Amino acid sequence: MPFINQASREISLKIVYYGPGLGGKTTNVQHLHDRTHEGAKGRLVSLKTESDRTLYFDFLPLEIGSIAGFRTRLQLYTVPGQVFYRASRRLILRGLDGVVFVADSQQDRLDANVESMADLADNLDEYGRSLASLPLVIQYNKRDLGGIVPLPELRAALNPGGAPEVEAAAASGQGVFETLKMVSRRVLLELKSRRP
């Protein structure tokens, strides 16, 4: 649900990057932070473990212009992909406006992708939401590596509903901004459709 501050004329939209551990969620947000000019971004807050994996979340506010005279900010979060952080993932999903599911295209990560997508659906259900009812974009990451799952197989396993998709290699930035633009557009269209 967007947060609308009438006094400051600001709308904040929450987009969550979700997916299996080491799939590229943090790499996406880090690339966005590194390539966005200073005036349009806030500080990147990142909580990491000693092994450099995200423990709870990465958070990055981005300015994307205005809607009906309101400044619009995107708040980008990533969730920890590790299985034992399920409660943290559920908490981070509270109040979300859109989701980017970052799938790891490597063959040996297919089961982890499927489990993570099921976990996302279960966690959304806790809030009375479903994958079909919110802006969702699926990013097939690591397409630049060898030993990857063919796109039709990934699509059958992860995207039977036909959500928009992006092929990416987040480590080099390929598809990162395209993914953000696509999910942002869907979130904004959803917001406009709810306005009286």
C-alpha cells in the first residue's frame, strides 16, 4: 500500500526484490545505487553477515518524479534468501506495492527458485494478497553464465501466470534498470487505477 504524505506532498512506494539466496537481489539494488545520480537517491542501507550475504534487507530510496503534484519515491528492499530467515522475509513484505522475483538461472538452482516462489506466495497469503493481485516482474538473472536453465523451462516452473519478464546479468548491470522500470510502471498503473 503506498504511503501518501499530504503535508509534504510525497508518495512512497515499496518494491521488494525476492528470490533464493545468492540469486542477485542485492547485486540489483547495489547496481541501481551505484548508477543513480546523487540527487535522486538516498543512502543505501545494507545489513550483511561476515560472509557478505544480506542478513535482513537492503533499502534504497529513489526519486522518480511526480504524480499529480506529489513527489514520488521508490523504496527498494531485498529480502534474505536463506531458508532460515522466513520470518524476516514475511515482515519485509508488509505494505509492499510491487515485487521483483530474482530467479537464479543456473541449473543447480532451479529447485531453490521454485521453493522461493512458493515461499513468496505463502508469505503474501499471510497478508491476504496473491501473486496474481499485485505488480510482479520476474527477472531471470545470471543469463551470462554457463549451465543455465533454458528460458521456456524457467518460465514453466516460475511464471505460469505470465507476469512480465526480464533476462538479466545483474553483475554487469544487464537488465537491472529495465527490471526496475517495468515494475515501477506496473506499480504506478496499479496506483492510478485505485484513485477515485
